[in-house]
Amino acid sequence: MSDANTEPKSPDTTEHAHDPEVLQLAAKVFDLARHGDTSTLAAYVDAGVPANLTNDKGDTLVMLAAYHGHADAVAALLERGADPDRANDRGQTPLAGAVFKGEDAIVRLLVAHGADPAAGTPSAVDTARMFQKTDLLTLFGAQ
């Protein structure tokens, strides 16, 4: 009889969540998104890292790439099934973050991939109004 703790875990469980190697890999992947290392980030997702992986604040890889202005990384993640509307623990979406940071190319990319301008708190529409971004309000259909 084998010890239950030595049995392999299925990939859909969270039992590995506190494994130091898993945490180190996750930190590396989040850094790749922040720094826009698109090819390496895409390779990790292609190898099985979830496209919707979140950190301890609920930020997804898309959120981090969008907020830091890395359109190629955002596109690669979206093409691999990342959710453009996944809000973090504060209710913020990647689209609202991109509006806040003035990343108009990423805003357009997210909208092209189905991001909802009304999602989140504040929403991308609310953020565009706050910064008087009339061109984005037009894009969102929210004059």
C-alpha cells in the first residue's frame, strides 16, 4: 500500500498550491507577463500553465501584461484562451486597467477579443469617462 502523500496529484487539484517549486514557477510566469516576454510566456501556457492563472491579488496574466503595456503578450494569452474580462479581487478588469494606463492599443485588442467595457468596478466605461477619453467612449458605444 502506498502512502497517499506520494501519489501523483491530478492537474486540476489545488493540492500543489503551497509547493515551493510551484510557487517559484508561478512567480516566474507572472514576471514574464509583467515584463512582456511573450515567447517564453506563450511557451509556458502551451506547456500547461493555465492562461487564466491568478496571483494572490486575483490578477491574471492578461491583467499584468495589459497594465504594463505589453500588447503582444496580451494577444498571445487571449489567443490561448485567457478571459479578457476576468476581474481581480478588487473588481478591476484588464480593460479598465488598460484604459487607466493609457494603453489604447491594448484597449482595442481586448475589445476585439470580446472584453466587456461595462464589466468591473470601476468599469472601462467609467474609467474612460473619468479621464475624458471620448475616443474610447465612442469605441465602447458609451457616449
